[in-house]
Amino acid sequence: MVHKPSNRYGVNMGFRGFEHWDRMRLKTNVLSSVICQVRFSHNFEIEEPSSVAGFQKGLKLRYPDAMPRQELLLELSVQGAQSSEMRTPSIYRFRDTSGAWVVSLSPDWIGLETTEYTNFEDFRKRLDEALGLVEDQFAPAQTNRIGFRYVNELPCVGKGAWRELVQPELHGLAADDNVLDHLVDAVEELHLALGPNKMNVRHGVAANGEHSCYVFDIDAFSEARGEFSTDAILATVDELKSQAWSFFRASMTDELMSRLGTAEHGS
């Protein structure tokens, strides 16, 4: 059943992704990855591997696998691509034993990523720990961008089955029966302003023969500059997470909610 909210006069209210939706935990997890990245003013201290030892020590119980990496810069010329002696600053990656959780640190950003997201409380706690270490060890001057990204993949059985799962406001021409017979994929990209925050949304269907899946890639972010404070960053992440969830929740039909099931509040 497609949810079509109306006001008291029976007039359709349209897409409701910019309203607040209460949090809930879905029994079936459709998140393929969840990422948070905090960009800050360049810190030259982080470029020196020896300076990152204290940061690594604080993470080693949760993330024992450390992987420093440098990338060569390529110079393009008429002779083709040639490697340069210049290198980009190091990116240090710390993984847990399962490989599903990764903390990344560079001279101008800190990131947390997982492919096994269970609930926001766990993610937020891990983020709190990583941010606290950056604040204590390096004390960056300010933040430049705070981003929170959800990538959801809805499995669909049967060509066009995704139309039952996604609100019709998002369907577009791809939902037409004549188009479906020829469809390989159809992706729409939205750039949205949500007060002081912004959101980039890539959503659409990817077909594979008689089967297809629907992807919601939602990146909510703030580009407001501010003091590098763990508490302030987490407050912004809370807001971004709520906005990303509200957009996704408003995109779901009752049929999708029924298939995924709800367990409890606290997604």
C-alpha cells in the first residue's frame, strides 16, 4: 500500500522528507555502509607517523590492524601519466578484527566507516572515542565540514518491484511500464538546503535482468566552520543523522515498512 498523506481537506501533502520522523530500529538492515567524516584545518603534525603513535595506542583495543598509506601523485603530459616524487599526505587506517569498522585519519580529516551498522548509539560511541583522541592528541584549530552518510540498498525481486517499496513522488519516468522493459539503471541526484545544513541524495534503481535493487545514498553535511570540540561535533552529527533518517523514512511505503519490520526505537 502506498502512503499518501493528506491534510484535513483531503489535499495531498506531497513528499514529507523534511519533517521530523521518530527514530525506529528496523529488523532487516538495508544499510550497506554508514560513514561520518569530519574535516578540519590542516595539521602538519599528523603528517609525521611518529606523531600518530598516541592516537593508535588509544584505538588499538577496538582497532588493532593499522595500515598507513601514501598515494603517488600522477602528472599528466603528452607522454602520458607519469609518477611524481611528490606524495599526498598519509592516510592512516585502523580496522577492527572483522574488517567491518574502519577509523581513518589524515592531516585534515578524521573518518569512521562501517559495513555492519546495528544502531546509532554504538556508532556514536565509537565516533566519540575517535574524535576525543584527535582533540586530545592534535587539537585541530577548527572544523571545516561535518558529514554523515547513509547508503541503503533495498533488494527487489522482479522487474519494477521497487515501485511498491518507494513513495511515488520519487519514481520518475523509470516507473513507466514501457521504460522498464529497456531500463538498465536510473539514478536521480538531489542537492538540498536544510537550514544551515545541506544534503546530497542519490537514489534510483539498478536493474539486473529480471531483478533490480533500489539505492538511497544520503549524505547530510554542515560546512559551517567552528571550534574542534567533540561535544559540538556530536551535536551536529545528531542533527545530520536525524535529517538523513527523516528523508529515508519518508521515502518508504507501508509495504516496505512491513517487509523490513520494526523492532524498537533507536535506529
